Amino acid sequence: MTDERTAAANGIAARYDETDSERRLAFEAIDDTAAPRSGATAAIAQNREGYAMLKVRPTVDGDELERYYGFDMALDHAAELLGVAPRDLPIPAAAEDMGM
């Protein structure tokens, strides 16, 4: 199912949510059609106000791996963690403005 906060394509599911302090976009490989293994994950987080650098993590609650100014660069890193091309990552509508 795809709505404003979720999307799926190319064997990847994406879910956007917000906590008290962060906006978070989590990715999971849901089958082996695009990613090297089912269950691989990556996440991008940004402060709730939406102006700070984006943090790439292996999981939504994992330790920060790297920070980026641009959403494109964060997506590149997340795609690398999943073993897919950045263009293969589905982006829910609610997350399209991350990094701006």
C-alpha cells in the first residue's frame, strides 16, 4: 500500500515518520529483486525543523554513519547500504522535501 508516508518499488519499502525531535525515512529491502538480500535496511534522519544536515544510519535507530547537506547525497549513501541504485529508492510524498 502506498500513501503519503509509505512507498514501495523495486523490491524496496520506504516509511516516513516523525518523532518529537526528528523526521525519519527508513528503507527496507523486501525481496531479492533489487537488493542483494531481503531485510537489508538504511535510514535517513533530519531534525524536526527540517534545516539541519541529514544523518544516514544503518537502521532508523542505529548509530549515525555520515552526515550530508543534500538529500541526493544521503539517498546515494542509503542506496549503497541496500546495494541498489539511488533511482531505485521509493520516496514517500511526505519525505520529498527532506534536506531543503
